[in-house]
Amino acid sequence: MLEQRIVKRCIQFIGPLMILSFHPCLGGDVQIILGSRPLGASEKGLIGKARAILLPQGCSGELFEVCAASGVPVFPDYSLRFRYPGKCGQAELFARYNCPHPRTSLWASTEDFKHTWDCGHQPHAFPFLIKQDDHHEAEGVFLIRSQRELSRTLQHLRQCEEGGASGFVSQDLIDTEGNVLRVVLIGGTAISFWKRPAVPNQIITTIARGAVVDHSWNQNLQRKAVAAVRGFARSAPLNLAAVDIVFNLAEVDPEPLFLEINYFFGRRGLGGGERFYRILHREVKKWVEKIGLDPSGICLY
């Protein structure tokens, strides 16, 4: 049924191509769902003719690169996602844009870390965090409270390196009491909510691990975080992402610290998938209108 719909829209399309959509839920003048197949000559030809392109959250590097190289406006803009990949890339990103963030060190290998540590140049005091480069949503995150836990974690990372997965960061542990604030940016809309610990003394908090979603707690810090994310988005190409922010709650008036950007994110804190897509549809239409095109043909499936 889906393939028939796409083929029908492509066959019936006549006239100048305005909006090309690769998004499975957003239709334009032409809608193409690639799935796992690479771009073909026909898709590349349509990209060259389009005046705006809508991309899926699962956009591949190849698709974004070809679309970006065409000079056609794209939504969402994934320049940062592919230019600064992984934990190591995001640490470089935050430094590049002067975003306040927990003190972070980048390591190419466990040997690099061990050499620095053994030479007496300890980058962090206990407790601190180690995060594997290519993991998200608290996967591959290790709380290091002692030399024993450090040794055990380095051994695990060495095994990962043998399997081809290298690179990690070490990071100061911020006194958040387990509370992480998420700001979801969908075009011009920013939605914030706390991920709060479900059990006492839980330090690493994620929704996947049972965190409590709280929209009302500490509104002052929520306003600070939203302002910081909006400020970042004004200086950097970011219009669809979930930005995790932490605060040092031991301070009287803490400032927001950028922790991580997630380009794939759950919808529970947004009120579910249906609400997310309604907001996305509305913001995409605003974006299309802003670049001088008619948004009336963008439909939500």
C-alpha cells in the first residue's frame, strides 16, 4: 500500500518540482521512501530539481551529503550530526561553539588513557564518568568511583577495541542528584521536561531505565535550559534534536551544561508519537513558508 501510494504520487506529478520528501510520514510534491537501498539516478535527478527537501530522522550519511551538496534547503539540517559524530564529536562540537559543558577529555584508546593516568596526570577525580564514543541514551556509560571500577571498565573497553570499536571520553560527574533536563527542538518549538530518578541515589538516569518524566519541576532551570538551547540553535544548524542539559544542583544559581545531543529520541516526554508528528508537520510547514514556498501541499500521513 505504501509503495503504491509513493509510485502514484510520482507518476501523477507534473510541473516544476517544489518539495521533495524522503520522510515516510510527510508528503510533498513527490515522496520517496528509500528504506535501506542507496540513492539511484532517478532520486538524484529529483534532488537536483527540488526547491526544498524533507528528510527522515533515519537519514543516511549518503542521503544528507547528496542533498546538502545540491544547495537545496533541507529539513531537518543534519550538518552537526554528521560533522560531529559520537561522544567524541559532540565534545568537539560543544568546544567549537563555546557551549558550557562538563569538563571532558577525549581518548583514542585505552592505552592513551592508561599512559596519562599512570604518569600522574589524572584528568578527573573520583567519581567521574567514562562514555563510549558510539553509544547513546546512557548505553556505554560507566560510573567510575574507584581504581577497581576504572580497571574493570578499561578492560571492557580494551575488548571493544579488539572488536573494532575504539574511542571514548572521560567526563566530570556533575552533582545533578540524578536529574537530567531534556529540551526537544522541533523547528521553532522547544519542549522541555525532566528525566528524574525512579529510585533513590540513581545517578545515571534515562527513560529507558525507568526515569520519571516531569514537566513541572524547577521551572526556573527549565527556562534557563530552553534559552541556552535556543541560543545555540541560532548560531548552529540545529532544528530537530533532543538536547540533554545538566545542572550542578550543589550551586545556588547553577547554569545549564550541555551534556548530549540526540537525533533519535523517544516520544514519551512529548506526549506520544501522534503529538510529535502533529508538531513536526506544523513546524515543517512554517519552515517551507519561511523559505518562500507554498506549504499547502505538505500532508501528514
